[in-house]
Amino acid sequence: MSWDPDVYMKFANERTRPAMELLARVPLNAPARAIDLGCGPGNSTALLAARWPEAKLEGLESSPEMLAKARSSGVRASWIEGEVESWSPEARYNVIFSNATLHWIADHHALLPQLMGYVAEGGALAFQVPRNFDAPSHLLMREVAKAGPWAAKLANARQVNVLSPDAYYDILAPLARTLDIWETTYLHVLEGDDPVLAWVSGTGLRPFVQPLIADEREAFIAQYRARLREAYPRRSDGKTLLPFQRLFVVAAK
């Protein structure tokens, strides 16, 4: 699946803020080695570079488009093209960090112990994932996919891979010295025409529209846009409110 870093970064402040809040809770002062899994265009990796200027930093990303943007960002890091689920480093890391990536990967019961195995003693695994898949933005996406002539084509467009907070506790507690798990619901104040559509166009909508040909894609988006306008009405000041829930985990080894 191809990604457009410019579309993704249209909401750069909103997408980077959770990474800042996750990083602030990582209890390491001077890790020697850290990696940003699913680094995207490098915005979250830049935060790691600023906090730990002496660390050897790497960014792993599967999208060539995103990786090209990261490489041109000037962030002090080594960039690696690859998939998180097949990643197998030769040496352990003091910090494995991931901002809004792991929800694209199935079977967290297998994935998280694997990642913890790549964390050095005294290090930490820190990740953040959206947990808003029951919000109108995502429910309507799935409803439009099921109701149109494209239903068969989109039957398996997107699976929900995020678990409950207590499930993450059960997976990681046997592997961690300490666990810090919390959730935050952001109320994003968006501007412009159809801003919720613009938001999801950079992330969750992509698996639904990319399999469609031009006319299908336009028809799908038109139906979805109309449903979004009802679910997220413009306020009296012209802005649109988007509640967005995220789950955070810091597992210290």
C-alpha cells in the first residue's frame, strides 16, 4: 500500500503530539541505541534525536515514499526500509519506540513478546496506537464499504488489530519489570471543508480506496463524505470537532 507523506503531515501537530507524550514517559536518560518502528516521514524520530542527542538512532519504515521524506528531513538517524513483523535485528536496543504503527500489524499476542525480545535489559518498549475504531469515522467507512457495489472487493480491506488495555497488560506483564498503560482522548479542532475526510485520507481510509478504480473511488468517497458531514457537523464558529482515542504502553524490561 502506497503512502503520501504530504497528506499524512497535513495534520503534523496532531500526529506528533502523541509521540511527544509517549516519549515523555520513557524512563531512560541516555540510551545508547534506539529505533523508531514505522518512523513515517521522520517526525517522531526527530523527537528521539532531540531528547537523546548521543544515542545511535535508526528509523524503520516499509513505505518508500515515507522513507524518502525521512531521509530528506535532516534528522540524525540511519534509515531502514523494512516491515516491522519481519524485522529481526542482530543486536538489542535500549529503546524500541513506535508511534501509530503497530495497529497495522495482526496478532499482537505474538508481536509484542517478539519485540520485547529485542529490548536490552534495563531498556523499554514504548508504543502508541489509535483505539477509535468504533468511532463514526471508522464505523461509517466500514458501512459504506459493505453497502456498495464494491463490497466484495473491500470485504477484507482493513482488520482491527488493537486490543484492550487489560489485554496488553496480560501480554506484557510477564516480560516487563514495570508497565505504564494509559489512554487519552484528544478533541482535535479541525478547520476547512470536510476536515475529517482529510484526516482519514492520510491513514485509515487508504486500504478502502486504493483497491478501487477511479469511478468507484469517487463514488465511495462521495458517499462516505456525506455520512461524515452528518456525523461531524461544522460548529457555529466554522470548525469541526474530532474526538480521537489513543492507547499508550511503556514496558520497561
